Amino acid sequence: MKQIHEFAVKWIDKFRDQKINYIELIDHYMADDCTALGFEMDCGHAFERVYGAAVNNSDELDKVIDDITDISLLGSAIYSQWRYFNHWAYTGTEILEPQNRAWFILALSRLALLSGENPFIFQGTLKKMRIVSNNICYGPMPEPDEEVEQHLTINDEGRIWFSGYNFGHGGERYEKARSRNFKIEKADTDKLFDAIVAYFSNGYDEIFAADIGDWVMELTNTDGKTYKFRGSLCADFEVDGIDLSDLIRDTLGLPNLYVFDGNNKPDKIKRIVLDYHRVTKIKPKEVPEGATWEFVTWDYTEQLIIDREKETLEHIQNIGTGCKVSRKYEIEGGIEGLLDDFDAEDLFGNIVGNPDDAVENPNETKDYKITIDYKKNPQKIITGTFDKNGLPDDFEEFADAVFGFIRFYGLGEILDPSVYGKVKRLTTDYIYCSVVFDEGQKSYYYLTDDDSIEIGDFVLVPVGKDNHEAVVEVVNIEYFSVENVPLPVEKTKRIIRKCTDENFNLPDLE
């Protein structure tokens, strides 16, 4: 059993190796190992009789992999699948295709698990992690001074060893171009290690791509056992919504690390500050006798701050001396979503500008300053006059998005007459709902016994002499005693029920 486990682990690592030559996979080495372990090459017939298309299809194998318990049957399938690429495939290089690698990795991983513990799920307490990320991919040869590989080691005491390697001058070895050794706080190390362990203790989805670089990671526990992981340089590993590559970059203060994703994800906006400044000269109708001034100056400012880290949106108005109004929105997850809706690369990228003969108002100026902080790129500052041509082309879309965000949360309920002016219904009261068929049109009364209906709800009502059904919006709800009803109860039609999604697809009924 030990020999089978060692066989599985060895060949999984080979199939995970993005740089391996296909000859090493299809040459006689695997056949020698399979024969030594007693696996039979039967062209996959025995496995196919039990598991059908899973014999050579990675997606189908994934569906049944947890049901496979027969080591000999699985070993025979692996041997037979290898034989196909060794002998019958049009070209042996097909074994390197992602779906074929995935099949072997799935099958060999199951074989490793059946013959011993899973070697690709980290166990224990993390002592040290080492990541080698290589950014070489298909395409033009890198320049000699272009960085192509990074080595990063972190231990549980917070010691960091980092080296970056340039492509160099065409030799087999890259040339070390930079290195840093430093230390981070123990608390930061623990947080980082906890996230790494949380992810790689539960297995991970491997992504294989032939046209990008790769990464190799070794995790060593306090017992000295090392676990090895591989993947293509496009992995989006997350723990509790936190991207592991970003977590490593942020924790170490090394924003250009390749880590697992190649640092190729789009940039993100961390903070936007919009400062608005208006100065208006007002000529009063009457000027006090002896005054040396002709105008009164109104100096007005506004500031809008959207901060990803603090998860806040603030709008501050300085209306005048001693008059300041501020609103602060603390929306967990909402601020992140708002900022993510803006394209970090293109936001505020173009300004038409005013022509030279644009007429200026001598008594008023309106200026702005926009400051944008990014996760990767340097800070951007934009200034100009606050008018259509002086603002960025996409300012209207930005303003609409922010205004919609603010409007969604409204001004609360304590000053809302529809809340404080609502009386509790008596058991003998009738519920009259005012409804409209189209916005802005006349409203009509309908009765209901459904206390859950609220203003703004859409309901289904009978209409006309034939009582055909129509969808209407409730715009007001009132309670009346039998003596005060606005329409006779027996002559007032009743709401059928609240609408479902299906009701909004009703045909138009004239």
C-alpha cells in the first residue's frame, strides 16, 4: 500500500508541473511503475463497465470520483489511459492538455487517498511557507532586464526572504535582480498563516492553463512535514471573502508580488475624494454708509468621500461660517460594491475642456478637485472648473450612481408623515387602498383584509364590468369605520392578492 501511495504522489506532482516535458509523461516510466504494482492494462474496459464515460472524461470522472474504492480497478484505468497517449493518440503532446491533466490528477489523487492520507491537504501547524512564482508564458521572449520569477519565504516568526529574478541573457538560469529580508509583526504573520492554512487544509481547485506562468508552494508544518502545491498563475483563492494573493501583498507591503494570480487582476479604487468650491460675489441692494466693500462674498464648499477601507461614504457641506451639514453612511459591503462598479482604469479618464472663448462669470467661480487612491497605481488628482465641459466625460454616470446609492437609504422614518401620521387600525375598521393603474393617473379605492399590503406594493385587482385582472400600485392606505367609509362597502371592489413575478408579464388589457 505504501508503494501505491508513493506512486500516486510522485505522478500527481509530475502532472501538476507546468514545465514538464510531455516525453517524461508518455515514456515507459509510468508503465514500469504500473506493472511493478500489479496494475493491468485492459484499455479501460473494466473501469468503463462500472463508471462509463468517466474512463477518459475528467468532468464525468469528477462526478463519480468519491464513489471509487477499488484500488486495482482505478490503477488499471490510470495505466490504460496512459497507454492511450503513449500508443494511440495522434500526438503524445495531447497528454498536456488541461482536461487530460485534470483526469490524471483526479484519478491519482483518489488513488493516493485510498492508499494513505491525502498529501495535498495541509495538516498541522504551519511553520514555514515558500512560494516560487514564474511569469514566463507563451509569446515574445522577455527582455534581459524583465522580472520573470519571484521567490518568497515566510516563517512563523514573521521573517521574510524575497528575491526577484530577471530573464537575463538567454542562459538556463535567471539572474537575481533584487532581494529583501525583513520582518513583520507576529500578529500579521498569524493572520496570514491562519488564512493560508484555512484554505489549503480543505483542498483547492486547480486551474491549468498553457499560456500563462505557474506557481509552486511548499507548506512545512511544525513536525517538519512538507506539503507541495502547484497551479497556473491565475488562481483566485479566497478565505472569508479575502483574496489570498492580495492578503500576502498587503501584509508584506510588496504590491508587485506575483503569488498565485500573477498580479494581473484589474486595479481597484481604494478611495475617492471630491472637493467642490464655489465663490459667489453678491451685490446687496443697500450698502451701509461708510462701507469699503461693494460685494458680499459667499464661500461655499462641499466634500464627498468614498472610502473602501473604512466602508464609509461622507457628504459634507460647509454652507457658511458656523453652518456645516454632514451625512455619513457606514454600509458594510455596500461601499465596496459601489467602488467596484467604477472602472479603475477608465474612471474620469477624459475631459473635453472649455474653449478659449467660453464666457466666465465675473461674480462666481466653481472649481473642483478629485483625488483617487488606487490599490496598485499611484494616486490621481484631477482639477478643473465645475461645469459640463470642465468635468470628466463620465461624471454624470458617477454622480447618478452615488446619488442612487444615497437615495436608496433615504432620510429615515422619524420625520416621515406616512410613518408618524399612521393610526392603528381598529378591528372593526375597513382597509381602503388607493391604487393607480399608471404613474401620475387618478387613484381608485379598493378594499382588502390583508394587513401585510404596504404603500408601494403591486397588487392584482378586478377591473371593469367583466372584472378582468390588472396589476396596480398601492399609493395610500387608510382605515375607516363603517360610518365614515369613502365609498359604500358593497359597491367597492376588493384586491385579489399581492402580485407575484408572473403577474408582471400579463398582457395589456385595454
